[in-house]
Amino acid sequence: MKVLVVGGGGREHALCWKLKQSPLLTRLWCAPGNAGITDVAECVAIGAEDVDKLVGFARDHAADLVVVGPEAPLVLGLADRLKEAGIKVFGPSAAAAALEGSKGFMKDVVWKSGIPTAWYGRFTDMDAAKAFIHQKGAPIVVKTDGLAAGKGVVVAMTLDEALKAVDDMMGAKVFGEAGAELVIEEFLDGEEISFFALCDGKTALPLVGAQDHKRVGDGDTGPNTGGMGAYSPAPVLTPALQAEVMERCIEPAVRTMAADGKPFTGVLFAGLMITKAPDGTQTPKLLEYNVRFGDPECQVLMARMKSDLLPVLLAGAEGRLDQVSIEWRDDCALVVVMAAEGYPGSYKKNTVIRGLDEANQVEGVAVLHAGTARNAKGEVIATGGRVLGVTATGATVKQARERAYQAVDRIRWPEGFCRRDIAWRALAR
Ligand code: AMP
Ligand code: GLY
């Protein structure tokens, strides 16, 4: 089978690395890919949001399957366009991708499906939004309706912060049109996890849970990022809780989307808050859906998956997930993200990274690239904020973590940094 993966980050490196191991694979392309992905796939110089060119490439090269990594091309309708061209695609239609593209749409689907979630209001008027905040009080959460590169969420602990968020998002339009509508919702307290299910429009097949570290600094401090590290399994997600998540937070949404004529195909990524009642009972509540694999969660999921990924994704694209089961390794997996100094603010580009081969030699380690290229001398250079995902497996989370940091310490990149406490929650348990 000839497969095209769309994207060029750590998630796509993990997908290509896993697909490359499939005996069914004859050719693998990645658009646009990165310096690490060239080890496992042929990189094609087409941007992940260049829908016309991606469709043209897939058609001209008779790709048997297209796997879309990021949300932006899905929201732009890449999956719809591929289907029209007769090409199989793993990823949702634009109508279904609105589960991530519009928080207001997502909340309406979740609410009418009876899925446990924060109460909320949708606003296109500033005065109404502020009146709602005054009525509900703080803490409260203010979100842009549209995509804002993960930055359009303010968890406001005070009324002033919440009101200022409305001014910034809707008044000053700091996130552009994404802030033309706001979702204002209940603050939920608890432990956050990421859960993933593969969907084919009718059937949802559970993957496994993971936890990611969104804050830039050790001890979960500093500004939010796309994710500074992750691990799987997430110890808080017991088998009983996982069954409850499937039944209460995933399957009802799949049924609603199908009934509304927008069947969901692809990865449904549920951001969940595991809330705890005074008597200790834990209830998963849905924070949000994403319509793709998490990054860096995908890196640890792929490291733990024993089954061949390719037939599973194909079954998803063809509506046959009811015939598929997935096996997982007992191992734990952990990824430490190395980012360019300054991230998530402004950072230097094109700094040289050395020691990658030595790092890859640590047992159980794969250094996955997120934002890299090669300079004229052929050296690997950093081209993004999040640059590497040092991924390790081990019999325990402790062993995986030791291996990952051993590999990190072999990487010579003075302009880079990482968190030193990935998986602290799991270790504390
Ligand atoms: P989102 O982009 O919706 O995932 O929000 C980004 C982050 O904000 C989440 O990962 C949570 O840590 C936090 N967050 C979002 N919604 C809530 C909420 N209702 N209560 C508490 N924290 C939240
Ligand atoms: N790591 C969180 C995300 O991919 O959105």
C-alpha cells in the first residue's frame, strides 16, 4: 500500500515511524515532513494546508490511503476533497472537524448528547458575555470559538481576568476572527487526561489514555504550550474509568454526529477532567474534543501499540472498525519534548543540534523530530518552537523516564531546553 501522511511535526514522525514497520506498506510519503521523517518516509515539499496540491499529489501518485495529522487541513475540507477524488482518507470531513474548529458547535453536540461537561454559554455580544460572567462569578473559563493555536483559552481565577479576556478576544480581536464568538464555561477542577478513540462514522474503538504536560516549566508552572511531554498509560485512568469514558464521553457523540448527518471518521481525542466528589468518587467530564491525535501524546501511543497501524487506519477509512482489535505492549512510554529557548514566546531558529545518533542508541529510545530541517552542511537544525520528542519505553514509567533523560543528556544543543519532571504525577502515585 502507498500511504501519504500529511503534516510535519512530532505526531507525524511518530505516525510515519509506526507505519514504516507495516509489512503491507510499499511506499510512504510525508508532506511536508521534517529532517527526522526523511529517515522513514519520502518528504514532499507541500504544506499541510495546501489542500489543492495535496489532493493533486495523492491522485497523481495513486495513494491508497491518506492519513491527516493536524486539524487545520481537516477544518479546510481536505478529507472531503480527497473523497471526492476517490481517495481513501483517515480523518474527518470539514463538517465533523467542526468538533474542534468551533468550541460552540462542540459544546452543543456534547450537551445534547447528555455527555458530562461544564455548563456554558455562547456569545457574539460583549455586553451579554460580561453580564454572564458577573452572574456566574469566578473562577470561570473564557474561550474563543474558533482555532487559536491552543492559546484561545483563559482559565480566569478572578472576575477581572475573565472580563479582560472578553475585551482581548472579542474587543481587541487578539486571535482575529476566532474570537468573534466566545464560549464561557464552568471551571472544572481535577486531574486532566487525554483519551483517544478511532472512529469510522459508526463504531468507536478505544485506544489508550495519556497525560501531557501543558505548562512550559517544571512543576507545571509558566505559560501554556502545545505540550512539553507526555506518558502512557495514565495511571488515573483505571479500566473501569476507561469503560465509563467510552460509554459516556465518546459513544454518545459518535451517535449524535451520525444522526445529524456528519458521521465522524478519524481520531476522536477527548480532553477530560477527572473530577472528584467529596466522597472520593471520580467522574470524567469532557473539556473538549480534538479531531486528530495529540502531539506529543501520539508519540507515546505509537510507541506502545503492538498491532500494525496501517490496517487499523484503513479499516477506519473504510468503515470496518467493528472487525478490528488492537493489541498494546505492557510497557510504559514517555516523551520529553525539547524546545527552543524562549518557547512558547519568540525563539531563535536554525541553531545546530548534535548528538542525535548517540541519543538514539539508548535502549528503548527513539528521537522523534517535531521542528527540524537540514542546513547546507547537512546538519540538523531547529526550525520550530517544539523541536524534538525524545521518546522511550520501559517496563515501568520510572525506567522509561530514566532512558528518555539519558538520551536527552546525549543531545548537544545549547539553545534548547526541556522539562526535567515529565510524569511526576505518575511517579508520585
Ligand atoms: P482547551 O483548549 O479547551 O483544551 O483548553 C486548554 C486548557 O485549559 C485545558 O487543557 C485545561 O487545562 C484548561 N481548561 C479548559 N477548559 C477548562 C475548564 N472548563 N475548567 C478548567 N480548566 C479548563
Ligand atoms: N498535546 C495536546 C494537543 O495535541 O492538543
